[in-house]
Amino acid sequence: MEYLKKLIKAMKDIIVVMVIQYSLIFGIGILYMILNGEDLMSFYINEGYIILTFIYAILVMALLNRYREKEKSLPLKDYYGAVLFGISLACFLNMLIFKLGQSNEVVEVNKTLLFISSGILGPIMEELLFRKKLLTELLMFNNKYVSILLSSFIFSFLHNGMITMLYAFILGIVFGIIYIKYKNVKLTIFMHMAANIIVIYLTRYNTLILILSIIGLLISYLIINKKVAKNT
């Protein structure tokens, strides 16, 4: 029971943000339907990404203000390996998913809004919540392995579909490892951004991309390991 209390306390900000997010989505939809008379489902289909981008912007500003304590600064070169790893891992996993017969061409959406919401605002919000807040607090009453796995599971649980959840779980583990090694959420934010942005432009299986992603994973792994070795 004591462990459950600690876990819920660690998740408090995530729960609050989720409640605010879905309350705003539902509230804006109901208000629009009342004023405009449009069917609620049609409204979400047509205007969903506009709403999501607007809500993400509000939440990101609030979270940046809440978690504004300074972290250890890293030189620009330290971001290269992490960003390359994020891009390479996203490409590698998506090529495997496409190889299994999945497609990324189901829904036509505004790429600009998708870039802003999923490529920029979403990663900032998720890294602040799941790495900066949740993982940090889990480390207070778990070892690092349990903390990374648990934070990654919670992160994946908030995504839709089994494949998407598995994809998010793997990314969560990687981001958690990087956060613990570097102690800098800005690094995982850029890593997450890079992974999400590249996915926007991946639509089908490509052998060349798969090969390049494997090479990128190897190179970035060596860069990250070299940096960590210098710090230990």
C-alpha cells in the first residue's frame, strides 16, 4: 500500500495533465457543437490537430514554468549522438513495423500542425512529465532498472494500439537510459523531437533507410558510450 501511494504521488502531474487535456478537448468540442451545430465526431476529425496543438501549447508553457530548475549544461556536441540515435531508432523500428505490413498512410492530416504538435510540443510535454518528473521520483524508491521499465510502461500505456504501445515502450526505455546517464532533460527532448519528426515523413518500407538506420544506431551508440566513459 505504501508503494502504491508513492507511485500515485510520482504520477500526480501526469494524471493532472491528462485530466486537463481531455477536459479541454471535450469542452471545446461541446462548445463548438453548441455554437456551430456541427456533429461532434466530424468536428474532431476536421479540427482535431488544431485543438491538440492549442492544448499542447498551453500545457507546455505551464510545465516549463513548473520545471524551470536549472540542469547541468552540456556542450552542443553532446547532443549529436543522442539526436542521431533517436532518428536512427525511430527509422529502424518503423521499417520493421512497415515490413510486418503496417502502413503510415491511413489518415491525411495537416503536416504543419502535425510537425508542431507531435514533433515539437508533444516531446517537450512528455519528456518533462515522464523523464524529468516521473522517472526522477521513481528513482527515489526503486533501483534504476525498475524505474526505467516502470516509467516506460506508464509512458506506453498512454498511447493507442498494441504496436504503438510497444514502440513507445522501447523509446521510453532508451530515453530513460539517456536521461539517467546525462541528467539533462533537454537532451531527451531533442532526441524525442528528432524521433517524432522523422516518423512524420516515413510512410512505407525502404531497405536503404533500414540499412542507414542500423549504421546510425552503431555510430550514435559509440558516440554516447564514449561520452559516458569520459564521465565515469
